[in-house]
Amino acid sequence: MKTTIDIPDELYRRVKARSAIEGRPVRSVTVELFQRWLDDGPVTPLPHPIAETTAPKYKPTRFDNGPWLEYTRKYIRPGMSHDLAEIDEAIAKGWAAEVAGKLGLSEPKK
């Protein structure tokens, strides 16, 4: 698999120079370093900040990856599609109803 990694210029120059001295391509050095990193042993995952603040029966969803969802979570319905137009509409309707309630207005027409 091919990938692109942004490496600081000075670091890449040093890696390229040392790999040339050793007669190894940079690719083989990179693969070796990735393999060593993976072989270091089991990793303890960091606690998920959203999961810590929710009820014990909380089941993470695909929506947990966006920090902006902390503010919009209350408008997202379980099981709704990942269509951005549907999400945007749900957020707009939920926010409008919330603001209308705070201002003592009737809920907007659906």
C-alpha cells in the first residue's frame, strides 16, 4: 500500500543520509520502524472523553469521532442515516424548538 506522510525536511534528510550510508532504501527503514512499533506489545487505549461522561450502558457510535458532536448530540436521533442533509435538518429543527421553548414561543411548524 502506498501512503503519503508529512515529515519535517531536516528529519527526512537525516533519515535519507543514514539509509544511504547503510545501503538501505528509506522504504525498508520505514517498514522496519513501523513493525518494531507494532511489536512493542499491547496498547492500553486512552479513555474516550464522551464515553466517560455518559451512562454506563452507553454504546459508542460512528458519531463519536467529531468534537462538534458534543454540542449537537442532543439533536441526533439513534438509528438515523449518516446523510448530512438529514443530520443538518435534525439539528436545525431541534435547535429551533429549543430556542422557541426558551423564548416562550410556540414550536415551529414541521
